[in-house]
Amino acid sequence: VQLQASGGGLVQAGGSLRLSCADSGHTFSNYNMGWSRQAPGKEREFVAAIRRSGGKTLYADSVKGRFTISRDNAKNTMYLEMNNLKPEDTAVYYCAADRLILGPTMRSRISDFGSWGQGTLVTVSS
């Protein structure tokens, strides 16, 4: 997989953004995928993951109910719909593939993911 995230920007608190992650490779559907984020001065943290088929998802507690992860395997693209954004959501958002091809379960540790794409900056103003 070769990943590129896009869609970040500046938004007011309570607003919404939709991030995209495009894979220019040819094995996208073989991988569980995930989003993570890194705020200034903080460690990278898990945000959400989605199974290869898109049928199961996993979220960090901090974004549950506000963010929705999805994917379109026909387009080799993954999405992160972010609603009711808060200033604490400000970070660089990264997409990545699980290190295991055809992984049997979704995982949430940062070390479980590789092939990190270039991140996209999300800034939420109060």
C-alpha cells in the first residue's frame, strides 16, 4: 500500500471535516486500515480502525459517537468523517495499514500499523 491522506483544514469547534486516504498500490482490500493522530508535543494516538471488508469498526473512546470511519475498496480509499469537532481534536491525522496482510482481527496499537501515509493537519478553533 502507498497511502496519502487529505482533507484537513481549519474548522470552528462544532464543525465537521471529512478526511480521505487514497492508496495508490494494488492491495488495499487485503488490509485492515486505521487512522491515528498526533497533536503538538504529544505521542501519536489511535483514532479508528476498519476491517478489510468494512463490516467492522473500532474507535478510541475520545472520538466515539463523533467520528465515523469507512472505506470504498473499489476506489482504494478510506474515509474519516469527523463531526462535532473539538479543539482537542487538533492534530496531524495519519492513515495506515495494519502490518498483517489479511489480518484476522482489528488492532489498535500504533505499533500494529505500518505504511504510514503523509499526514493531513486538522485545526479546530474554539
